[in-house]
Amino acid sequence: QVQLVESGGGLVQAGGSLRLSCAASGRSFSSYSMDWFRQAPGKERELVASISFNGGNTYYPDSVKARFTISRDNAKNTVYLQMNSLKPEDTAVYYCAARYVGTREFGAWGQGTQVTVSS
């Protein structure tokens, strides 16, 4: 089991950048696929990036493709989300999640970090 703590959120102007971090405790971080989700008020939770356990595969929906980049450092038990060219519609609480490889089952969620993009 891992525990996850996000950081790096904040207020940024449209067109700016932020890098979110998700630090994991526990010894099994490298055995999880990792996802970043976001949820805006009144909207459903949305997957914004996924990375495989070894970092070899990534996925992005069209809404963030070419603007967001997910990466991980298994030696540091950390996954990152680099967000560039931010838009007001990117405003949301961002969560990281540890997913069991090859499944849609999650082993842990972070507490979330607020990202606010001003126009």
C-alpha cells in the first residue's frame, strides 16, 4: 500500500505553467501505474494523464495533449505533471492516484491540490 501527497498547485495566469508533484510513501510505488485526475466544481472527475509502472507508456486525453506531460522518478517515489499553456478551463482540484497494473482498481488517492488559472 502507498500513501500519496500532492503539491505544486497554485494560481497562475492563462498561458503560464505549473508542475505538480505527487510523493508516495511505501516500498511498492514502482509496481503501480499512476494517474492524474482533476475535478472542477459541478463537473465529473476527469482523467488527464496516465503513466505505466516503468514510465514507458503514457496517455493523455485530447483536452490536455501537447500541453501536459506526466513523468515519474521511481527512485524518488514521485510522479510529476508538467502543465504548460494553461487555460482557465484547466482550473480544478488535481489528484494523483496509484492504480494496480493492468486494472482499473486504485490502491491509493492523494488529497488533491488546487490549480486556478486566471484569464
